Amino acid sequence: MSENRRRLTDPVTSDSQVRVRSLRGLSRIAYAWLDERTGIRSMVRKGLYEAVPRRGAWAYTLGSATLLLIVNQLITGIFLTMIYVPSTTEGWESLNWIRGHDEFASIVRGMHLWGAYVLLFVLGLHMVRTFFSGSYKRPRETNWLSGVVLFVLVLGLSITGAMLPWDQAAYWTAVVVTNIPSYTPIIGIYLRTLWRGGEFAGPITLLRTYGIHIWILPALLFAFIGIHLYLLRKHAEFGSYVNYRGFFRTLHPRPVIPPAEQPALSEPVPPGQRELEPPYPGVPTDDEWAAPLETDDFYPDQTFKDAVVSLICIAIVFAFGIGIGAPLEAAATQNTTTYTPVPEWFYLPLDQLLVLAPKQLISLALWVPLFGLLLLVILPFVDRGRERNPFERPAVMIVGGLIVLFMLVLTALGSGRLFNL
Amino acid sequence: MVDLAIQLPPHSPEFGGLLGQRIAIGSSFEAHILIAGLVSGASQLGPITEWVGYMRRRPEYDRLAHGIARFLVYYFSIGAAIAILVITALLTGLWGSVWAIINRVGFWPFFIEAWTFFLMVVGSYLWYYTWDLLRDYKGLHMAFGGLLAVASFVQVMMIDVIASYMLTPSQPNNPLRVFLNPTEYPLQIHRTVANLAYMGFAVAAFAGFRYLRSKDAAKRAFFDWAGSYGMIWGIGMTLMQPIVGYSYAKEIQLHAYGAWYKMMQGTLSSEFLGQIFLLGLMFLAGSYYFWRRLHASNAPNQGLLGLLTVLLAVTTVFATLPAHLAFTYNQVLASGKDRPFWEGGWVNPFAAMIPYKVGALIAYSVFAIAGLYWYLRGQREVVWGTARAVEQWVLIASVFMVAAMIVLMGFIRENSRYPDVIAGQVQLSHQQVLSQQLISPVTGLSGTLPPPP
Ligand code: HEM
Ligand code: HEM
């Protein structure tokens, strides 16, 4: 960064240097005043000054984009609470009414729905990227674990949200999803009754789901985002192996082709070299605390990229929110026989698994996602080698890649049903 | 004007009647698939291998990819030649009228297919012949490989549209519905995965063969490694197949019940059993190879892989148990032996599709993925060039198993809808009627054929 660029955090030597002639001068004085009383300057400085790895920086914008999309859910969600009535008799009515009556609410609702979709997609990308870059390795195991919790919470928010409109689709989602806890051994039926507020999905179910959607899960979500970001700051962004030389890259102990025979590739293998020292934060007591070769400032370099990607995401949400909006099917009635439920797209892999599973094995199929979750949780403790280059971690990458491929295949196989093909 | 009809030969060649025609066309198609499957697999595996080598900066990948490219350039024309033989000479000559209907329904897929051949030729030649020229511009070179991979993917997709349509036809006059007929993407995924696996096994077998014949230490190291690399691809891809194949079968059950019944319970059920057996054998071969290969270098995880090999052997035997001691279930019913074997009947309840066969398929995949994981972890300690002959023979044998599997599957698929060519719409016997009427009303299809383009 060039030295003569002005920074928000540059110190102002004294209030009297600045004259109250311009608005700019005034704001500087106000800032200095505030700083003296709150220490805001050092807070901002701490928040914005941070070295981040330079190479591959665009891939590290996904976390911030996720965050902004969640803020979008929060804002639109709060607006929705002002119009939506959590009741089986009036909930659908309240959403139906805004069609043609309240353009703003329609857009907000559209943005809440499409925001959830884009959020899930970007979150998936964020996970895949941290998986490939091996960001979950020591000392960042807890970053990953808090991320897994966030993942579950967002999935929970999406599925509870999908029940709220109480149209046909929502009703069937409620029936199916509130039944899932009943597969828990021993206490299953009680859990289901607790959620449903009775034996069948009905008014209390909707009210409870609403409480879960707007209070319980968001509270947990923001708490865990706090933990996630705290840990991020504690260990600093790892980024990816391309920022490190030698240490996180294997120098092949036994070349398959003896060196004399090797045809030269354009770039030679970089010499093994260790980089351990600060300025990268962390305690450089151990090899794993290596610092990237080149860093940028979080502000303005990384924040600029973050802003670009986040704004693109929001623009997409906005466009779809206006252009397509959130659908509302006919109000739920228990006694339709003609209705074929269409699954939410992000549950397609699971849904396809359930479609494929013969009746006798359905409960087995429900264990598959739990097993997947277990794999996510144990990942940082199984894959502990220091190697960060995805191409040199074949065991985890190939098996992980196969699992991702497997989910994509299931999605592709099930996608016909989304469009009632 | 002379009446052309008088001068025409009275009918197309007999070729020993319907059976002879079916054998001629069926066997040429099997031969075609055996080569074309490899070519498609190579067009994707080759570029991927080059890219991985580039990312890992390891020359042996580049060398292997180059070898795959050479193979491609040589064999592409053979695969294409057989296709031309089958289509121009046999299909058009023997079953011209039925074939014309397929062409009319599948005009666009065939049209795109033709252009993918062009792209394939351009892609593979560019990719192969610029190898050394573009050594300093790897990015560009890999882009050629990418083009090739995409072209071959689209090529397989187009022919899958036709093949799947013949089994589960949709509305013939709606091109989008023809494309998205119910088994199109299950078949596409199934074949793409299969071609990659097939090519992986082929690489493994070739490397095994060369390893056994090389004396030079450097060559042995290379072929030892290449054999292992090919096997990893073969097993890695094949272990997706139980679920993909199962989905495919499920769609067939939903949309072409007759064909499904024939495969699962009817006259083709013993072939299907053969398929499950071969699949188990392939996983067994892979696991055995992994085990012995680690053992030869005394690398970690040998014990686990030995255990998996035993488990896979047991699973394979269990999965292959026939459901009854007769050729078809109807024969069991006819002989009044519809009882479990311990009550003197012919039925074996432990071979029921659900849960046992399905369970065995799941077990195959789970064991295979565990084996792959442990092998890849242990592989770090492997010293290349120290493999023994046994492992190499397993590599060589595995490609024959895959080939047998492919032939068997082609046989099952094409026979499951016999005598229909397009299930429920066109039969081979219509050939006679059609060639006289020059494509006019056929059962069920009459009003719905698209107008000629
Ligand atoms: C609500 C969802 C989430 C938010 C708001 C969030 C936010 C962030 C942000 C802002 C970063 C730093 C920038 C970046 O590397 O992209 C980050 C890093 C990270 N996240 Fe998340 N994340 C979320 C979910 C997840 C999930 C589901 C996982 C994994 C299961 C995860 C694992 C990680 C890891 C391991 C890092 C460290 C990356 C590194 O240092 O290279 N996060 N997250
Ligand atoms: C990550 C966070 C969130 C996700 C993924 C999410 C997801 C969803 C989804 C998918 C719907 C159904 C939309 C539809 O089908 O029309 C929904 C509805 C709703 N959400 Fe959220 N939501 C989130 C956070 C919030 C928050 C924080 C609030 C309130 C403070 C909120 C309030 C609502 C309300 C009132 C509805 C019902 C209105 C409607 O269905 O359009 N949401 N949510």
C-alpha cells in the first residue's frame, strides 16, 4: 500500500490543527472527541488493521459474503415479523394479502427467500474452499467446528422458515420435518410431540416453529458467528497453501522418475523454505504458525474484494426477489389427494436418498446425514498432517471429493422432480 | 420417368433372419462400446491427469497423460470406424425404416453428436501434437485438453439421449422432452463414471503389463506408479456405481416396468446376478491389489486392507446367491416350489433384493471407500518399482472384468426391451410394415412423430 494514502485510522495530531470550516473538519473533530471518551480510534484500528494473505484473496471473500447475506436475512426477517401472523388461520392470509397490496413487503419477502437460497449456496462454497485449503488444520480446528455448528443452524433456519407460509408446500414440509425427531431412539415420539404440540402438525406446531425460527436459531446463530469471527481473528486468516513456501508443501521424498529423466516443467519446484515470523499474528512457537509470504491489509484491500463479492450476492438476491419473488401456493388443507410435494432444492440429496431407499431401509437413509455430520466433525482430528496443498492430501481430498460428487449426483438425479418432469 | 421401385432390390439383405441381424448389430455395437468407452474415458482422464501433474509439479503425470493422448489419437479412428460400419451399413441397411424413425425423433441429438466428432478430432490432435511445442504455455495446452474433455462429455450425452429414449420414451415431438426423458441423466452419469473407471482400469492393466516386461529401474518405477494410479481411478469411480446404477434401475422400474421386471425377475435375472458378481469381483480385485501393493513396500494399513479384502470376498459370495433355483421365478411357481429351501422349496430368502442385495451393494461401496482411504494414506510409504508380479496380474485381470461387465450390461439393456426398439412404441417387426409403407402409421407413434426437419 502506498504510504501517502490517507487512512481512516490515521491519527489527528490535535483538534486545533483542524479548522471547523468544512464538514470534513467538523467530522474529524467529532471523531477526536469521541475517541478521547471511548477509545474508538484504537478499536477501529484493531478492527481494520490486519494482515491477510495476498494470493487467492478472492476465495477468502466467501466468508464475508456469507455474513452479509445473513445480515440481509436478519433485516428482511425483522420486516417480515411486522406483517406475518404466525397462525394457521391467518398466516397464509397475511402473506397472501401482500400480493397486490404491498409492493414493499412482496420484495422483502422475495429477498428473504432468495437470500436464504443464495446464502446456502455461498455457504457451501465457503465450506468447500476451507476444506480444500486445509484451513481446518491446527490451530484452526475450532474455526471449523464452529463453522459446522453454523452450517447446521443455517440449515435449521431454512427448513423452519419453509414451514411458516403454511401453504401446501409448507404444510407438507412441516409434517415431514417434524416427524424426523421421532426416529430418535427411545425419546423420539416425545420430541415430536414437543415440537408439534400434539400428535399432529397444527396451530401449535406453527407457533413453535415460528419461535424457533425467529428467536432460538438466530440467537444461536449470532452467538456462533461471534465465536467464529473471534477465532478467525485469533489465528488470522490462513488462506491457502499458495501463500506459503516449502513448509506446507511436500517436497517429494521419493520422486517416481529419477531427476535426470524428468522433462522440465515450466515452473521448478520451489526450494523448501520456512517462514514463521510475525507480523502475522499468533504465537510463533510452533511450525504450524507459519506466516504467509505476502500479505495485504484487511482494509482497504480485502474489504474492497469482500464488498464486491457481497454486493454481487445482494444484487442477485434483489434481482430474484423482485423478478421472481416468493411463491405462495394454495392454503394448506389436510385433505388434498392431488398434491405432490416438491422438495426444497437444498434437501434434494437427502430427498433423493429417501426416494431411492426401499421402505424397509428409510430409517437407515436418515442416518446418512447424521453420519455426514459426524465426518465433518471428526475431519480436523483425522486429517492432521501438516500438508495443506490439496493435491498432496489425496486420501482426504479424494474421499471428500467423492462425497461431494455423490451429493451432486443425487441432486442431479432428483432434480427432475423439482420441475415435475 | 423410370419407376425406381422396379429396379430396386426387392428387400434388404436377409442376414440369416432376425436373429442373424440382431447378432450382427449387437456384436458390432458391443465392439464399438468397448473401444468408444475407452476413448471417452481417455478424453477426460487424460486432461485431468495432465492438470493434476501440473498442479503437483510432478512429471510422471505429464508422461502418463502424454501416453493417454497417444492412445487416443490412435484408437479414436477405430472406434469411429466401427460406429460408421454399424450405422451406415448395418442399421441403415438392415433396419432402415425403424432407424429412420429413431433418426426423426432424435434429429437434434444426432446433429449435435456429429459436431462433437469434429470437436473431438480437433481437440485430440491439437492436444497431442502441441505437447512439446506448448510446454512453456501449459495453460493453453491444458485448455485444449479441456475442450477435448467437454466434447467427449457432450458426445456421450447425445448418444445417451438416444439410448435412454429407446428404453423410456417421452413425447417424441417435443425435443426438450426427448432430451430430458426419465433415464437420460441417470444413464449419462452412469456412463461417464463408467468410462472413467474403465479407462482407469485400462491404464492399470497396461501399466501392469509393461511393468512385468521392463527391466529398467526407472521404467519399472513409472509403470508401478501408473498401475496404482489407474487402479485408484478405477475403484474410485466404480464405487459410485452401486448408487448410480440403483437410481438408474429405479427410474427404469418407474418408467419401463416390463424391462425392469425382465432384468430383475424374468429371463435376464441371471445375467443381472452375473453383474452383481462381477462388480464384487472388481472391488475385490482392487482391495486385494491395494493390500498386496502396500505389503510389498511394507507400508502402513496393510492389515486393514487385508481385512477389507476378506470382507469383500464374503460380501461378493453373499451378493451372488441366487434367489431361487430355477431360471425364472415363473418356473418356480410352475413347479410348486414356492417355499424357502429349508422347507424343501426352491426359494432362497437371503437373496431377496431388499434388504440383502441392496445391503450388499451398500457394503461394496462402503468397503471400497474405506479401502481407498487407507490405501491412499499408506501409499506415502510405498517405494515405486518394488511391486511384485501378483499385483500386476491383478491389474491386468481387472480390465477384463470391466470389459466383461460392459458387454454384459449392453446385452442386458438392449435385451430388456426386446422385441421393442423404442419401448412400447416401435418394434423390430415393424420393419417389414414400415419399409412397405415408407414410414406411416405405427402403433402408438403415428400422430406424435415430429415433422421431418
Ligand atoms: C454462518 C456461516 C458462516 C460465516 C458468517 C462465516 C464467516 C467466515 C469469515 C468471514 C471467515 C474469514 C474469511 C474467509 O476465509 O472466507 C471465515 C473463515 C473460516 N470459516 Fe467460516 N463462516 C461461516 C460458516 C462456516 C462453515 C460452515 C465452515 C466449515 C464447516 C466454516 C469454516 C471456516 C474456516 C475453517 C475458516 C478459516 C479459513 C482460513 O483461515 O483460511 N465457516 N468464516
Ligand atoms: C440465516 C437466517 C435465515 C434463514 C436462512 C431464513 C430462511 C427463511 C425461509 C427459507 C423462509 C420461507 C420463505 C418463504 O417460503 O416464503 C423464511 C420465512 C420467514 N422468516 Fe426467515 N430466515 C432467516 C432468518 C430470519 C430472521 C432472523 C427472522 C426474524 C427476525 C426471520 C423471520 C422470518 C419470517 C417472519 C418468515 C415468514 C414470512 C415468509 O414466509 O415469507 N427469518 N425464512
